[in-house]
Amino acid sequence: MRREIPMIVAFVAGVIIILEFFVPALRDVAAGIQNWYLVVVAFAILVGAFNLLRMNYMKIRHRRADWPYSIILIIGLFGMGLTGLIGGIDADTTFDWLFNYFMFPMSSTMFALLAFFVASAAYRAFRARTVDATLLLAAAFIVMLGQVPLGSFWVPSWWPFFLSPAWLKDRIMEIGNTAGQRAILIGASLGVVSTSLRILLGIERSYLGEE
Amino acid sequence: MRSAFLGVVSILALVAAATGQTLRAAEGLNASDTPIDAGGSIDVTWQPSPSEAAGKTPVLGYEVWRAERVTGEYKKVGSVDPGKPSYAFTDNAAENGVTYFYKIRVRNEKMSTDTAPLGPAKASAQWFHPERLNMLIASIALSAFVLYYISQARAGREFFIRRIAGLEAVQEAVGRATEMGKPVLFVPGIADVDDIQTIASLTILGRVATMVAEYDADLLVPCSRSLVMSTAQEVVKEAYLEAGRPDAYQRENIRYLTDDQFGFVAGVDGIMIRDKPAANFYLGTFYAESLILAETGHSIGAIQIAGTAMPSQLPFFIAACDYTLIGEELFAASAYLSREPRLLGSLLGQDWGKVIILVFIILGVFTAFLDQFGVEIFGRSINLAQLFDVR
Amino acid sequence: MDGLTLVGIWIAAVLTLCILSFLYKDNPFYKFAEYLFVGVSAGFWIAYNYHNLLKPNLLQPLFGAPGEKGAFAVIFQDGRMDFRVLTVIAGLLGLTMLFRFFPKVAWVSRYGIAFSVGLGAGLAFIVYLHANCLAQIKGTIIPPLVFNDGFDLGASLANTLLIVGVVSALVYFYFSKEHTGVVGGVARLGIWFLMVSFGAAFGYTVMARISLLIGRMEFLINDWIKGTLAALGLL
Amino acid sequence: MKFVLWLADIDRRILFLLIAVAVVVPILAPIGMPVTVTPQSKSIYDEVEALPPGSNVIVSFDYDPATEPEVHPMALSFLRHCFEKQHKVIIMALWPQGAQMAVRALAEVGGDFDLEYGRDYVNLGYKPGGDIVIKSMGSSIWEVFPRDMAGRSTASLPLMAKVQSLNDVALVMDLSAGDPGIPAWVRVGNALYHRKIAGGSTAVSAPQFFPYLQTGQLIGLLGGLKGAAEYETLIKYPGAATRRMDSQSVAHLVIIIFIIFANVSYFISRRHKEGAGAGRAAGPPGTP
């Protein structure tokens, strides 16, 4: 019973959503249960936060490596969380200020690390070891060259247009990129559909854990 | 009705003529249930009053009035501004099954004129979306393929499945981590459990966890969603049980960090750089963080196996990881690793789906070619592309 | 620039440098920023979820919002039925998640999990079949030889390559046959198309990533250094 | 030979340093490299040029500070172009922080023109709902946005008195960093109401919009920083994007040179000692 009833819950929820696509009359029912999901997520985050707190509390208590940093984590968690819960999250609140000067710079700098990592990954991966690697390398090389003004700088006037990096780049994006991405999308959609089906019918139930 | 309409109009015209002005009623009023909806609404349409184009006094607007009986009490349900070639108003305040009568009132600064009432109109919900028949057929056909081969598998039929290099390497990676006495890191993506890629990833996590339990290595699973963490705990616990080592299961190794995309990456990078796992798995839905994880993982010398169906992130995994499961291979992984007949069966169903798709594309390409020259059958274009139009 | 903003910019600049220091190697500054970031962002999403999910989707429908009666008030005070009361079920499903705090009864949370997974499976079934399958097939059904007022060589080449690319790459994803012989050859061509697509997407994305770094560097140079100098009257 | 081997397995931190230098130096000392204009950017410019002065243009701000470096310069030069041609600009946002970005953009551009709020431009603010918002705007903008960002009644603003629905709008420019954004405007604004839609997006999203250009559902597209720089070139007002393109060019050049180095050293070291490629095989794995 610990697995059967949850499986029925999953089935009913999923089937309503699928039917709603074909049955306009179910619109409000489907919209209703989609809202329920948001409530479940909102409750679940408490479980996560509790887990995070517990892990870091244990670390401080047992004086494990790096424990002083856990204090900072807990201060950050409570500082940001309580400010938002009590003072609201709209523009010009304290929460907003904390977001702008604490969270946003860290988030965008973490994101910006990618500028360095695309360089190091390209340096390592783009070597003409095999046919596959050479195609990967050639496509990336031409597209990068075609992207920046520098790429069309050196092109003399007699150079045929179909060999200019900018023109080649557009064709590679249009044809090569579209073809590959499209096949991935179609293939993956079949995988998704059959996995969904297995979940709804209870064939795939590993997510429910042990008996 | 028509005579009543003419009657009202003519009386109003007489009144207007007597006062030296005219404002003629709107024309062509029509009211009917809004097609293909969940009910609760009626579409009202009409043509402008002839006075709108000709009149010296500008028309200020139109009002929609509604009653439940033709002679009943009319209430205003909406208004529309003038200046259009034709008008449409959707009355969203209708109750299903109730009969309604509508009239349109046109106003200028001095006076207003009503049309004759029109009705009855009823709102109702529709039970089928006819323009989505193709989706219904596709859903049923694909489901039928998958279910047929699952049942064949249950009946004991054996299936062949081609080699997937990334999955062959899973055992090797876990084994290497054990030899080196280092942990295995598994990142199940940053999406929640409502994403199928996450579920596929958690299924693979079950297999990986069984291997880890058998080898007696450590398994670290940082999660960016609470629901994923909860599910991962269940899955791993079950795997350890299956491997006969329930005592080795450590719940605190499957932990939540933060829902935030880059906050999560900062945390996982920290785990990698300090716990130095020897095998990293990145399976599931990834966004921009893919390359940050893979490059950090490479810098600590771990074997890295990635897999995602996000086309935008595959290039980065391909470039920075040792093995990458591309798109559908991620969904084939659980079947491949477990060799469970039912899962293998559904894989064969997917393959038949692909065959049908290929047939449609190849036939379709011919029809699209002929379509350029206006080839028709029974007066309709033969282009197969239109079959795949979904509204 | 007011004092509070200047303080904020200094904090932002120091945190930016802390994160960047990770590129050199792991160090206490990065560790500080990392732990702070995890904590702050977890707190952020708790507050965000409360205000954007829990309040509008559970609390307000049941208990009312300013100027609007909740379902309980309508039912118990006015004696009328209000279907928003069904939101209680959502609350119960959510509450099952809290059972995870107690390992003995943690299994109760499977109701919440199963509901979420089932809902996601239903949605994915439709969305993927619609947008990623049928729509993409439709996009591939194009004439391989294009005639617009005569034969169009460029468009024909582009279309033919696209069709061949999609078909061969799809064959690569065929699982229940060994990739040898004709199937193997076509699948091989498919991999080449996939590789070109990955290389192209990689090369194309470099610009977006460099843009992010430019954004951070401009912040450090313009807002922080020049801003501080300007505030001190040195610029 | 030693150098070649060193180069093949270079400490990636040297590469990081070079990237940082490549980005920072042009910020401090702009080079001013010329930008070539692509047809998809030119067509947006041409459309704005061709509209009769005083046409109503919607600019939808669907991005946030995270993508500011790429998308904001587009907003600046597009607004500048519209104001130059005396078009009426209606600003709205499908992203929560979009409306704030618009306020910033207006503050940066507005000063150069003699503009009056309510007559020359309005800011209707943010409205959640994506597709549904656009769909409702098809029947009445006044109903979707009863009040502007400052709380004034929309219908009472002189500019908006003449703009009742999408039918009264000549062009929509969507500045988009993701969803909702360009796809929503194409699906609803173009497909249902036949409005002309132009787009500006981050470089990451741009490729997925190419099909819309092919079918004419989008009249033009500014892709990433390059697209923004192209528009600055078109209106002859080089700004942040053109400046940032210098950093882009140099950083791309650094990466390209390193890829060449990597291959040269790979081939030399392979010829020297068969199979002694540096690092672990990182080619396209997972494939036979």
C-alpha cells in the first residue's frame, strides 16, 4: 500500500493533464492541479532548507573541517530568508538591496567563469585527433571566426563570398546546427514520451523507493 | 425576429427624424457559444452602425447588453470602442446551459440606439478539440508501440540493444574510484522531479548506487531541489538494500544545497575541489552550469560521464567530459544498465516510432516537392507537412 | 551616489573578486563566498517561494487577500460553496513532504513526490510530442529541390543537406540494431552532422560567455574603481 | 620540442589570464574595430526608417540584469532610432525586472530628445502571463494594462488614447533573454494578429529564432552583442556594444590562436612520439 496508492496518485494527475490537451472542458481542472504542484514545491523547499541547516549545524558541532564557513552559510540563509519573509520581496526593500549587492554579483560572476572555461575546454577538446573531433573543431573554428568583426577584416575583395567566415558561419548555423539539434529533439521526445508512459502505468517506479 | 428588428429600427428612425437627428443601430448581430473552450463564454459579433461612417456626431462606442429572457431585464456586460470594420466581444460571465439574449447599444453624445434582441445563445464546454486529432493519433500510435513491445518482453522475448560507449564506462569509473579510495559524485541535473530527464537520471542513479554499494565506495549526491533530494534518498536506500548492504547507506551524503542555479554550482565546485571524487556523473537537465561543472571536474582529474537531452548544453559536455550520452541515449540508459526486459521492450517501441517518423519524412519530402507545382488530390494539397500542424 | 549604494558596490566588488579567485585555486576567499552564496541563495528562494507560490496558490485562496474573501470565509460565513476550498488538498499534499523530517514515516512523502512526478510525466508527454516531435517533423518536410521562378540551387542544397542531416542523425539513435553495414554507414554520417552541430553551437556561444565577463569587468572598472574615485572627488 | 610539449599541456591558468587581459584592455583602451552589418539587423533598421513618422511602436522589455551586457545596448539604440524618427514608443514588459530595465534605458537615451511622457512614449510596466498577455492585447491594451507604471489610467494618456489594441501598432520590438519573449510574440502577435515582429536576443538564444526569420514571422533579429553593435553602426551612434565588441574580437582571437597552437603542438608531438597526445582523449567521446 505504501507504493500502490502513490502510483494511483501519479496516474490520475498525469492522465488529467494529458486529457486536458484534447478535452477543452477539463481546462479548469487541469489548471487547478497544476497550481497544487506549486504548493508541493513550496513545502518541499522547507525539507531542503532543513537538510542544509542540519548538515551545517552538525559540521559546526563536531568541528569538522571548514566549520567556521558553515556559520557564514547559516547567517546568509537566515539573513536573506527572514528579510524576505518579513519585509517582502518587492523593489526597494532590504531584500532587494541584499539581492542586488550580495546575490547578484556572486551569481553573475559564477556565470562569467564560463568565459574562461569555454577557452580552456576549447583548447583541450578542439584537436584534430579523429574525423569526429576534426568536424567539431572545424565547425567551431569557422563559427567563431565569423562571429567577430575580426573574422571579416582580412578578407580581400576578390575572395569568393562563399569562403568568407561570416557567410560560412550563417550556413553552418542554418543547416548543420539545425539538422543535428532537430534529430536530438525528435529522438529525445520519443524517450520522454515512453518514459512518461512507463511512469504513469507504474512500470517505472524506482522513484518511489523500496517496498 | 427580423420583423421586430425592422420595427424597432423604423420606430427609432422616426423618433430620430422627428428630433432632426439619426443614430442607426448596429447591424448583423450574432451570438454563439465560443468554440473549443471550457465553457462559460459566448462570442458576440456585429457590424458597425451605418451612422458610424456617415454620421456628423461621432459614435462614442458600443455596449453589449444581456438578459436571460427576450423580454427580461437587460444588464450591460461590456463595452467596445468604435472605429473598427467589425466588432467582436467575448462574454466571459456566461454560465453553462443558461439561455441568454443580447442586444447592442450604439451611443453618441446625444443619444443611443439599440438593436433588436438576439438569441437564445448558450455557453457550453466542448469535449474534444478537433484540431488536435493528429496529436491524439500520434500519442496512441506511439503508446501502442511501446506497450506492445513491453508485453512481448514480459512474454519472454529477447531484444538486442547496440553498444553505448558511455554506459560501458560506468562500471570502470566506479571501479577506479574504489581502487583510488575516492568518492563517486553524481549530479542529477538542476531541474525538479516534474522533469522527465530528472527521473531518467534518478533511475540511472539507482544502478550506479548498486555498483557503488557492491564496491564499497562513497557516493555523493548534491541536489538543487528538495523533491529531487527526497527521491534520490529513496532510490539510493533501495539500491543499497538490493546490494545487500543497507548498513552502508549514508543519508547525509545525499544533500540539498540551494535551488539557485549558480549557488548550486558554487557549492558543487566546492565539493569537487575538496572531496576530490574520482568519478563524476552529470546526468539530467543542465543549463549553463554544465561547463563550469565539467571543467572543474576535469581539473581534479576525475573520469566524467555526462548525459542530457538539452541540445544547448551537449556541446560543452562533449568537449569537456570523457563520455557523453546524447539526447535519447539518456533515456535508453536505464534499460541498458539493468537489461530489464520491460525497459528494453519500451526501447524497441521507441525505435519503431523512429521508423514511422523516417517514413513520413521521406514520403513527405516527395509530397513537398510535388506541392511546389500545385499537385492536388481531390482538390487538396498533397503536402504531408500539414498533417503535423498542431494548434 | 549615496553612501548605501557605495557600500553595496564595495560588497559586490569584493564578492566578485572572491569568486574570480577560484580560477587560480581553491582558497579561503572563494570558500567564504561559496558558503555565503549557498546560504543567501537558499534563503532567497525560500522567501521567493513563500511570496510567489505559497501565498497566491494556497494561503490567499483559503484565507483571503486584502479586499477579497477566502474560501473558508465564503463557506462558513456566507454559507455558499466555494471551489477554491479544494486547495486544501494541495496543502495536504504539501504537508506530506514534511514527513521526511521523521525517517520512520518518511514514506508518507511519496504522495507529494508521486503527484509531482505524475503531473510532470503527463505534461512532458504532451509538450515533447507536440513541440519537439511533430513540429520538428513538420519543419523537415521541405522540398529537396526548390523551384521559385526556376531552379534555386542555393535553397535546394540547403534543404537537401538539412533533410539528409536529420534523417541520418535519427538513424544514429536507432538502438535495436548493431551499427554495421548500411545502417552503420548512415549512422556514421549522422554522427558527423551531430559533431558539426555541437561545434557550431559551441563556437556561437563563446560570444555570449565573453559578454558576461565583459559585464563583470565593466562593473569592476566603471562602477567600483571609477565610482569610488568619483565619490571621493578624485575623478 | 620541449616548448611544444609544454604548450600542449599548458597550465590553464595562463589561458585564463590571457582571456582576462583580452577582455580588460579594450575596455580601458577601445580599439574601435568596424562592425559588418548582417541583413537580419539591417531589415529592422529599414523597417523603422520606412514607417511614417509618428507610428506606434511597442518595445517589449523581456530581460533582466543578468543579460544586461548583451541586450541593454540594443534597447538603447533601438529607442534612439525610434525617437529620431519621431515614432511613438509604447514600453511594456513580460519579465518582472524588464520594466526597471526600461526605466534605465529611457533615462540614458531620453535626455537627448525633446520628449514628453504620455505624448511621445509611455511605460506600461510588467504584466505576468506571456502568451495570454499578448493575446488579450489583441482585443484591448487598455484592459490588460489599465494603468501605466506610475499608476496613471492608460486610456487617459494622449498617446494611448489612439492605441486601443495591437491593431493600432505598426511594429513590435521584443528584447528577449528567454521565455516569455520572442516565441510568444511570434506565436500570438504575428500568427493571430499579423503584427510585424522584430526581435533582439542573447547570442545563446538567437540560433533557435533563425527558423522564424526564414518563414518571415520575424522581420529581423539582433543576435547578441554583435547584433547590438550592428544596430549602433546602422544608426551611426556607436555605444557600449561597439566598445564591447572590441573585447569580443580580442578574446575570440586569443581562443582561435590557442586552438591553432593546440593542433600544431598535437601534430608535432604525435609525429615525434606516436600516441603521446597531451592530456586525456577529450575528443568527441561516447561515439565509436
